[in-house]
Amino acid sequence: MELLDAIERSPNPEAQDALYRAAVAAGPAIVPQLEEALKDDRTAEFAAQALAFIGGAQAMQILWKLQSDTRDLSLRRFYYGALGEFEAPEATQTLLAAINRADEEPDRTVTEAAILALTVRSDPKLLPPLREAQAKVKDVVIRLDLENALEVIEARARYLASPEAKTASGSIEQAVRTYFMPALETAPTPASPAPRPPAARAATGRRPVRTVPAKPSVPTAPEKPAVSVQIQNLTLSPDKTRALARVVFADPSAMAYYDIVLQKRLGDWTVASVWLGSEVEKAPAKPAPKEPEVE
């Protein structure tokens, strides 16, 4: 337990990331040890996150109990975050109830976890209850999160109904790109940032400013895509039906790091849950030096 605590508190993010990947690679066999680690405040958050990554009936039963955890750790956010992969009406109602309690919730990350979990679904039936919640909630940041979630769910649902989506592969890479498709489809330019996925916007508490790029007067060389999605690391479960991907989402103004859990169903990979890590603002591009005038 002391070693686990030391690694979890390490200032080196790679050490913490390696610990989570080791848990996913171990799979359900490590669930009893993680349940024990939940009892210690020093390792409780790591254990809850690892259980959400691993998934399965035993892990979800343990996470379910965190709704009544009395410690000031807000561990229930890990249960809500992991609940997004379940399309049962009970799961949906639990997440919607958490969102509707936003103004009474002392920790905003709990509500944000529930919102992000529902964006995994891409189900148009979620739009009416989310709009009702947006009209009710007073927290400005949560209202913006809900507005963006509505846009993302609606845009991804349109994509999934398109011929392009129906012929797409069921690979891990395609599943990740499908999750970020609302941002990728905007085809932005550096002067016109793409809308961020909901959690990235929530992390900054701001909305990107849109501007209309000036039309170039002369042909220019093709530029690199303004928005990109890259899988940085990938760890598979022992039975190769679940995976943890570290994904970097970048637009002209920032880079956001995500941990995305994927589940293989009927031979195709689908996104099960999404967890936002750090977001790094990019330094503004320096203007090119002016050439000296020739007299």
C-alpha cells in the first residue's frame, strides 16, 4: 500500500499512467486488491479509477457502493463516469438525476462526470431530458457543458446514421475518431477553432471564440489539419476484449489528454467511457519578422 501511494503521488505523470495500465493489463484478477485499496484515503481515488477502467460486474458493484461513501473524496464521480457504457434505463436515470442535482452538488466534477458519461451514448433520445436539465440548472459552467453535450450528441448521431459511418471499420482507431467526430467534421482553420469535446471545455470554463479567417489573396501551400486525434498508448485486458487508450486531442489553441476505455462487442470496438486528463494551452504563434524595406 505504501508503494502504491508513493507512485500515485509521484510528480511524474508517466509513473501514474503506468500504474493504471498495469491494472488494466492485470484485469479482473486485481479487483479484490483494488477494493481493499478503496478503504485507504491515500489510494482510494486510484482504486476507483482503476476499477472503472477494468469494468465488469464485480467492479461495477463495488463502484455502485461509492454513491454512499461519506468521505470528502467525491468518489461517486468514478461510478457515474463508468456508467456511460450501460444503456439500461436505470443507468440513464441515475446519470440524469446526478445532472439535475448540479446546483446542490458541492463538487462540480461529479456532475461533469455524469454529463461526459452520457455523451458516450450518441442517443438522440437523451436530447429532451438534457435540454430540460439545462433549463433548470443555474451553474453557468454546467449549463455550458450541457449545451456542448447536446451539440456533440446530436452531431455524432447524424454521423452514425450516415452511409460513411455504416461502412466504417470497427477498429479501435475508428471508435476513437467517431467519439471526436463532431470536432473533426467542422474542418476548422487555425483562425476558426473547432468546438471542444464537452470535458475539455468544462476544464477551462470558457468557450472558444470563433472568427472568420481572411481569404488568402494568393495560393498557399496545404497546411496540416488544425484538429487532430492521436492514440498515444494502448493497453489491452487479458482477454483482449477491453482496452485503455491514452488519446491526445489537439486544436489550434490547446491540447487535451484523454483516457478512453473501449469494449469489443460483436467483433467491433466501441467507446465505453471517457476520462479527461490535463489540458495544455498552446502558446500563440509569433508573427513572422518583417523584411527590411528596400529604398
